Amino acid sequence: MKLVLHSYWRSSASHRVRIGLGIKQLPYDYVPVNILTGDQFAEDYRAKNPIAQVPTLEVTEDDGERVALTQSLSILEYLDERWRDPPLLPRDPYLRARARALAEIINSGIQPLQNITTFKRIKALGGDEAAWIRPFLTHGLHAFARAAAEVSGTFCVGDHPTIADCCLVPQLLGARRFQIDLEPYERLLAIEARCLVLPAFADAMPHHQPDAVKS
């Protein structure tokens, strides 16, 4: 079996999947997709990912059968269902639902508002994308922090990393890019620090990726 991740170094959705692969200790090949220059719109890539986004995870079985998986949370759940340990979702149904809800606060409630397509549209309308996104980022992080406070332990949900942590760490990086004041989120910053001690999180950081732009 072979895994190939089509990824962009600064994509928060790609970052989530890199963390998940690291937690599962699954080796994979990395194929850069430069979403700034439009690599995602090439026909061969759109055949794998019709919406022309990253990430895409290609899975080639030992018998040669190949499938392409898209959308970061569905990829993480696939990894969790196929490779059960260590789990990305708690076994307890209530905590599993809470982990999914936390992930969706970021995946659905924040991230689409800060992606390149959205920003291009804002600029085309004459707006300042950075000023536009800041209230949404602050609102989303506040909601995440309140929800996590009810179920967090060492990590966002209990004492083991879950899909919620896979989403939180990339989102905090995004918040820093847009100069969000993170001082009110002491609990989230403590969770982030504990995550980044783990190789799965540290190795997945954008600056470690082969297509990272060095400043």
C-alpha cells in the first residue's frame, strides 16, 4: 500500500492531514500543489479533486487499485477507520461528537472565510481582506475556546490528540498571520504547546515541508 499526499505547505487543510498521517505513523510521498500559481486547476489534478482544492490523498493498494480522497476531515476519518490506533476520534460517542464539533467550528466556521478564493473576491470588490477576516477569526476562536473548555484535558478533548487538535494547531498559525491577539486563549495556547512537543505535530509544520517558501 502506498500513500501520496497532494499538499500545499501553507494550506491549513493540508496541514491537518499531515498531522493525522503523523499521528498514525503512516509514511507517505509528498506532491506539492502550488495553489498560488494555479496548479490545482490542471486537468490531471482536477480528475483527482473536482473542486480543485488541497489536500488530496491518493491510496494505492497492493493489488494496484487506486483511489483519491478529498476534504481534510473526511480524509482524517478514513485514516481513523482504516488504522484504528492511535485513534483520532474518541471511542466514547459523546466525546467523539464533541471532537467533530470542535473540528467543524474551524473547518466550516472559520477556514472557508480565510481561503485564497474568498480573499481574491474581497480584493476584487475593493475590500481589505486582512481587516475583513479578523472579526471572524476572533469570533471563531472564542467559540472554539468556550466549547473546548467543557471537554479538554491535556488536549482539546481529553488527554489524547484528536481531529480537534489537528484543526486547532493550523488555525492558530493562521490567526498569527492575521495578527489576532491570542492572549485571551491561554488554554488553547497551552494545548498547542503540548501538541508541538509531539513529532506528528512538529514535523507537519508548514516550514518543514519541501515546498515551503523560505523567508
